[in-house]
Amino acid sequence: MPARMKVTHQFVEFVPEQLQDGVLYVSVVYATVAHKCCCGCGYEVVTPLTPTDWKLLFDGETVSLEPSIGNWSFPCESHYWIRRNKVQWAGKWTRQQIQVGRERDAVQKRRYLQAAEQPGTAAKVAAPPKPSVPPSSFWRTLARRFRGR
Ligand SMILES: [Zn+2]
């Protein structure tokens, strides 16, 4: 099977059981992207979207995934980027590179979790902004009701 150079994307709630070749299924609700390996081997690649796994970039027309996808656990061991719906093939990694990459990933995850546990760092940044002013009509209604008594 020839290696794929392009993909299309589909925003879905649930990733379907049968994936089509060359389609990137993006579930924002479940923060997951799934597709069939671009080498054509038929293996399903699931890339979770988390601060320490993959990030999805959607520019309104195309999607990109960062970082690259290394299918070391498949027989094909293919390695590629998906950028703007294009597949950019990367060289195969040696065993040593794979090992180094895995260790780096583990260190990053540990750092992230440590930062998240400490108050005032990641947790503070992640807090959603609060609305500063309540809807004025609500307060006017309330004030009128109080004055009436
Ligand atoms: Zn493959």
C-alpha cells in the first residue's frame, strides 16, 4: 500500500468503530483524535489530546497535530507529522531514539503533574475567568423588589 500524503478531518462526538482510511476523526468532547495509520497497514492510531500528549490545531480549514506521531508499537514503526491535513513523513527512529523520546515524555508528564499539584502554578493558570459584572437587569429587578417592601 502506498504511503498516504494527505488526510481529511471529520469532527465527531464519538469515534466510529470502523475508521476510513485517510480520515482523521476529531472528538473535541472526548479530547481524542483517531485515524488509521497513514502507511496503509490498517492499524488504528489514537492520539489523546492533553497538555502532555498531542495538541490539535484547527485553522478553520485544516487540522494539524503536534508533536509528530510515532507508531513504534506497530510493526510498521512509521513516523510522521500531520500538518494542515498533509502527512509529512519523518525518518524511522532507531531503538535508541525511541527510548530517549519515551524517557523525555515521561519526564515531561511528571513535571506537568507536579506543577498541577502545587497551588498557585498550573492550577491557577487553568482556572476559568469569572464574569466580573452580573447582568444589570437582574440587580434592578432585585432592588425594585426590596424597595417595594
Ligand atoms: Zn502503519
